[in-house]
Amino acid sequence: MITAYPILKFSKRKKDDIKKMELKNKRIEILKENKNLNYDLVKCDDYMKFIKNRINEGYTRKVIKNAILCVEVMFTISAKEYFDSLAPGEEELFFEKSLEFIENKVGEENIIFATVFKDIKVPSIHIGFIPLKDNHLRIRNFLNDKYEIIDLRDNYYFFIKQFFPNLIQNIVYKSALKSGEYFSEN
């Protein structure tokens, strides 16, 4: 049995970061022989245009200059061997369920893109969402502090473990380990 754990990582993106992120995700400036293996679960032709349209329909205030317009979430598994050992269709199921998890948390209408990358060592899915909820554009709507991030990672682990029971839980923070609250399963 291969020991592996799910990984969930967040990156905040401001206006100046959006175009760079889009170019990276679409692999426009990268010449890789395997980039044709990548695919979209949610396709968006223009990230900024989508963000502006969504903000216009769900936000009535002026957007501040340094606002977080997008949160990029990366989901993967810690060991490539785990992906290699999956039955046909299970890898796609992992990515689809990861997207479903984040859609349930932030709302499907706020998802900008969901791109699966298979041209890298360990496959992953990158999902971008607008932190917009109840006429408030702010990251605190979804991730208020490090404890909410720990809870979200724990919730993701328990959600994805329903479909992939061989995954183990990762120790998230050293401070959590010291306090005795979070331990990996054996």
C-alpha cells in the first residue's frame, strides 16, 4: 500500500497577478511536450473579464485597488505513485470531487477556472474562485484565519477519504502538532 495524503494549498491573487496566473495556467508561454495532457473542468477564456462581470452582478461597492480578486486553490496527492496505482477513471474522480468540494464552499457561480495539470511530476488541479459572498468581496468570507484553514483542510480530508479510503491525514502545522490537536493516522 502506498502512503499518501491529500494536499490543499491556497494562493491569493490581486489584479496584477491575474494575467500572470492565466498565462501560467494556460501554459501559453511554456513549451512542454506533455501540455496536451492538461484539461479544464471549468473553462474560462478571460479570467479578468469573468471576474469583472461577476463583481458587477454581485457587488455594489467600489473595489479597492489592492483587493484580492481571486483565490487559487491547488489540490493534489503527496505521492505520484498513488496516482499511478489508481484504476482508470479514479484520477478524474479525484479532480472532480476536489472541484465539488470547493464549489460547495464558495458557490459554483464564483468559480473562475478549474484546470487539471498532468504535464508536471505529480498531477494536480488548480481552481480559481472569487471571494465574493453576501455583497462582500474579501478573503475573510472563506478563510478568516489559520484555524479555518486547518478546519478546511480537515474537512477536505474527510470528504475525499470517502472516495479514496487509503489516503492518510497530513499534519498541517507544527504548532497544531505541539498542541496535540492534529496527528496523522497510522
